[in-house]
Amino acid sequence: QVQLVESGGGLMQTGGSLRLSCVVSLSAFSPSAMAWFRQAPGKEREFVAGISYSRGATAYADSVEGRSTITRDNYKPTMYLQMNNLKPEDTAVYYCATGARLWGAPSRTENEYKTWGQGTQVTVFS
């Protein structure tokens, strides 16, 4: 049973923008932080951005800070990642994840997240 479904990836031009979505099934939804991670070819998966359940706390990787915005709608429930000024180094598979701890702040650590989506490919060309 697929619990997290990402969408919005594709082929993007350098300098362009994208909006990723992560739809959460009711069985996977909980009042926990959520996050986006990404994995580029030949590299380890890395933290991109995270958001608390209340949306009062967000965190961003240095590489996307200032050009990305993470949001969530707990009524849908869906999480989003808006990225602007895309760069070729943003090319990766993007994953969304739900946190293992209830009511927690967004962690940058992969093992703090328990449920993962299957990923959506983002390719940025120059």
C-alpha cells in the first residue's frame, strides 16, 4: 500500500521553477514533522527541507536556502516544495517522508523519518 505519493518532477531548465507535491494517505498521516530529501546519482540521500506539523518550524539545506519554500496542508493532507532558480546540481530523485516522532521539529537526519515515498525524478538541464 502506497502511503506517500510524490509528483511534480520532470525535466526543468536552469533558472526555472518547480513545485513538488507529496500526498499523504490517511493511514500514514500523523501530527509529525515532514521533510523532503533527495538523492543524486552516485551520492547519498540528503536532507532538502523539513516542516513541523504546526508549520511553525521549517528547516532548509544550505544548498536550497533562500530559493525554496516548504509548506503543508494538514487538511488534504499534502506537503509541497517550491524551488526557484533551479540549478543542474538540483538534479536528483526527490523523496518525501513523515517523521517518526509526534509533534517534533523537522529533523535533518534520515533515520528520524519512518515512512517514505517512492520518489519523483527532477532533472535540471543547462
